[in-house]
Amino acid sequence: MPFEATVQSVPALLDAAAGPAASLLGVSFRDGYVGSIIAVSLYVSLTAVALSTLVSVPAAVAIGLAEFPGKGFVKSVVNTGMGFPSVVVGLVVLFAVSNQGPLGSLELIFTREAMIMSQFVLATPPITAISLAAVSGVDDGVRDAARVLGGTRVDVALVVIKEARYGIATAVLAGFGRAISEVGSVLIVGGNITSADGISKTRTLTTAIQLEARQGQYETAMVLGAVLVALVLTVNAIVVRFGDRGVAG
Amino acid sequence: MTIHRRGFVAALGTGAVVSTAGCSSGDTGGDGDQSAGSGSDETDDETGGESTDESVGVAGETLTLTTTTSTYDTGLLDAIHTDFEEMYGVTVDAVAQGTGAALETARNGDSDIVMVHARGLEDEFMRNGYGVNRRDLMFNDFVIVGPEDDPAGIQGTSSATDALTAIADAGEPFVSRGDNSGTHTKELNLWEAAGTDPGGDWYQETGSGMGEALNIANQQGAYTLSDRGTFISQRSEIDLTILVQGPIEDGPEILANPYGIMAVNPGVHDNANYDLAMAYIGWITSPAVQEAISEYTANGEQLFFPEAVSADPDFQQYVPEGWSSESGDA
């Protein structure tokens, strides 16, 4: 998986940077530990958000541009989805991927793929809802103009997406924030596993923080919390920068 | 990250270990078509189209072990697992849950082996057919810890139940795990033995792991029941002290904390990696690894005492406690 490989090369640098910073606080980690949990966190959350975006944005545009009875109800359902407790989603995914569940034969329990599934379920409602709000906020005149100029439905949709891009970017970031910061579902379906040498298999930053807090290692938990905040900040900055470039070009 | 739990077919590498137990495995027609240690290179293509063509033993497979937070958090497993992983070329995925959750995960067929510490729950697990080949693994003990000024005056009490009764009578805060873990189960058994029904403002169920419960007790100046291992590994961070010792330090036997290990029954869950589970049980109960367990320390103190290796037979470790064929109680 080249994407995974790319993601995993980044944290090696972060691990090198996090080590000295952590040791200043009297907290030490095994070699490669922090880098590997960052890699798993990014791999799982970015994949889940990418998949969610592929589903959510077209869905939001379709719902936003169409007029149909029950549209208000659909919006309510999507908005409710934003409030899904992550543990409940984790339990539902657990039942699905458990040996006894409908997907049991795929043996997905305690894997990153199961974690991606649960984060996909968690990230999709906020991305859809916020994108929908952004799409609905696009001035009707823009749509009408696109139609009058002979645009097909796809053209109209693309114009609307372009107009709503800031809102959609916000939606994706909100989805990413929800995915990377949640602990309940990835703990249940992922199992918080590392290998014996401390390299993460399904441990994310959030589950690592939970583990440290469980053992009363609050300083270590705080260091990992700071890493998580820095990571989210970095991703947000990159997306914002990327967005500005896109406008300029 | 691929899991080859189904692809363990020609497990010649583990044949020697497995042969001690393979004869009792239920043959369900799934992956069970394997007379252990036969040595022939027969390839059973029951794997439903998955082309996991492992020709040499169990190499590359993953063993999913569900265990308790009190074992995992001491770091013991990380310390000893490298040896097993290198010996067999496999990966051990250790998932730390409470004893109740660890058994439930195994009951659903989502793990291959369980290492827990609540004999009553283990027995139920075996009686229901989910676990086979149980072995006594190691033990430590529980201790009752509390603030140094000991407002309930339990220090030196030789009876754990008297100590708990004293805490209840004094209405001093007591932190309970409240999470269906082995420690929680032990605590509830102790209250029952003491004839006290805990409840009221002083009794707090936290629903948290042992380390967290110790921290909560520390911050509130409360009493709690802890396994010795977790308490030792965390002692430098908290102000609590041991007020009632367990049997390791000549305390009451009721505070003993034995750990057992069981393979998931492949007759119930045919996807369970039974070969590797039995290899693991063989490995962890071997004299060398039992020695390594006894040498594992935290803050300079031994955390676990091995009990798998013994010259004397102990048949009760294989069956639910008190079971005998004469009584027909199965």
C-alpha cells in the first residue's frame, strides 16, 4: 500500500523530534513507539476521512440541489448522525466484524481496517451535514446562471462545489477532527495492540493516551496529547494552505 | 497486517507441542482435519479460497491473546513475547481488557487464547465449552491499600473481610473497579464473605482499570483492593500504602490471585488458531519461560510467581474447580 508507506515515513521524523521533547519532561518512549502510533492514527483517520468525503460530498450536493418531499427529515437524520456516540458505533462495528457477525469471515476484528470502518461511520455524518449546509448556502443565482449557460446537471454540481469549497473544506476538517480524536470505537474494534517491541499495530494516539491514563501515567498521557494536538494543527494548516493555493491558482 | 488464522494447516513446527493435546481436539470438519505431529505434509484446502499457502509451520501467523489490564499494564507480556515471536516466527496480538471482557471476546471467537484471573469465570467459560486445556500459569496476590493515616484503622488486620467490614462501618471512602474485571470479581467475593453489602456515599464504583482506580483512591484518600503487581509498578507515583497483605507476605489466603490460561475450543470456533494457542501454552508453561516470569521485576520487586512447573500432579488446574468424573457434574 503506497499510501500507507508514505504516511509511515512522515512519523519517523516526528518520532525523532518527539523523543527529545518528551525527555525534557522526564517521559521516555521506546524507539519507534510514538512514530508508529502516529502512523497508525494518520493512516486510519486519513483513509476513513477520504472514503467519507467520497461518499459525503456527492451526497450533500445531491441532497442540496434536489427538491423532494422529506428533505427536511433527511437533513435531520444526517444532523443526528453527527451526535453518534463513538462507543456505540464501535459496538455496532464490533458486532459486524466479530467472528459471529455478518462480516466475521473476513477476520477484520482487531485490525486497522475495522478501525477505518468505524471512523468512516463517525466521520460521514459531520462531513455530509456541513457540506450540505455549505451547498445550501450557495446563492441560487449561481445555479441558475450555470443552467442558463447550458450547463448539464454535472456542470451545475461542479459549479456549486466550487462555490462551496470553503464550507466543504471545513466539513472535511471537521470529519478529520472527529475521526482522529475519538477513542471509544477504535479501542473496541482495534484492541489497542502493539507488538512486543512497542511498534503499533492498532494503537492510535487516543488509545495510547487512554492506556497511559489508565495506568496513572498522566505526564506521558499529556505528552501524547500534545502530539495529537500538534498533529491536528498541522493537518489543518496544510489543508488551509492548500485551499488558499487552490484559489490563487 | 494480514492474519492467517485459517492458514495454519501444516503446522509441523508446533507438532511436538501440539501432540500432547491434539488428541483431545474436537474434529468439526473445519480446520480440524489434522492429526497433530503426524509429520506428513498434507495440505488441507479448507480455507475457502484464501490462498494462504504456508508450507512451513505457523510462521507468519498471528495469535490473538485477550488478557487482563493487570497483566498487560505491568509490561510482563511485552518483556517475554519477543522470545515466543522469534521462536515461531509469529506475531502475538495482546489485547488488554477486563477479565469479563477478555472472556467474552474469546466466547465470540475473536481471540485464540485467554489469560485471566478469576477462577469462577474461567470455570464457567470451560463448563460452557468455550475453553480447553486450562493451565495454572502464575500467581501474585491482592492487597488492600489505603492512605497512610488509615482512618478506618485496618493496618495489621489479619483478616481481609474484617478489614473491609471496618472500612464499611467507618464509612471511609472505598474505590471499587466496578468493571467486571478479575479484581472486581475478587472484591465482590470478599464483600460477600464479609457479609457486608457495600453501598452508600463511601463506596465508589469507577468502572476503570487498576492503575486509574489507584489514582482515584490516591486523590481521594480512599481504600481500594489492588493486585500487588499493579500496585508495585505504580507505587512511586502514589501515596497509598499496603494495609492488609496478601498471602505472598503471609496475609490471608483469600487474597490469592492466581492467573490461568486457556485455549479457545476449536470445536466451538473453528477459526480459532488452536495450534498456535497450544504452542503458546506449551511455551509459557515451560520451565525457561516460567523462570523468566519469576525474574520479571518492577521497581525492584518480583511481580508474578510462576506455578505451572511442578513435580506433583495438579488435576484441578485442567477442569472447573471441584469437578470430578464420579459426580457426573459436567
